[in-house]
Amino acid sequence: MRFLLPIIFCLSAVAQTVINDKPAAARLLGTHPLTLQWVTFDSSKGTVTITDTNGTYRVKGEQKGKDNNRLTIDGEVTAINAKDFSFRGKIVTRVSYINQGNPCVRDGTFLFRISGARQFWRMREQQNPCDEAADYVDIYFGKTK
């Protein structure tokens, strides 16, 4: 007796970034200054690079400071509007005097928004889930070389 096992294909299809504003999408692409205010106090800005990979905007960046303080961001942009964009991925902060110096990992969907005349997108989910601090994660308009 022969048994035929079904073949199951597992495709991890990544949805393309939804672009609701083309000028905002063009502004987002490239390498930009990146900051977490706790790290910026003791170092220069980091960088984040946003690329278009087959219609999906990928985000990867880092800022390093003294005492091994750092910010890393890695994921994808799910939607772009005139004043904001949605990011899905991982953001890790490590500040020597917050959360007992341990890394704080955020994994999920976050909104970065332009407010008023600011020249950057700021992450709206500012409450640090590992401490009582408010984290200002900012991606600046200006592109770095």
C-alpha cells in the first residue's frame, strides 16, 4: 500500500510597502541620521538606511555611544503617508542608567510621525516598556553620505 503525503509549500511572502504619498516615500529612502536622546547626549548621531527591496522598504540602523549605550532598529516600513510611516520590526535600546543597563527590546509595529515644523520623524510609542523613561527615537530628513 502506498501512502501519498501532501506537499505543503511554505512561502514567507513579505507584503509590499503601501505608499499613500509618493513624495514622502522618496524622502524616506536613503541613509539618514538616527538618534535616541539618551545616546545623543554622549555621542554623535547614528545612521539608518532605508532601501526599496522589490517594493518593500527595509530599515536598518544603529547609534552607538559611551558606556556601550546604543540604539538599533531593523525591520520594514508597512505604510507611508504624507506625515508618518508605520514600521514593523525590532528596536533595541541599551542605556547604562536605564533598565539597570540591560537592553530593552521592542518587537512589533510602531508609528513614526512628523509633528509641527520638526525636521524628523519621531516614534510615537515613546514609553520605554522596560523602565519609566520616555525614549525619543528620531529619524531625520537630511540624508547622510
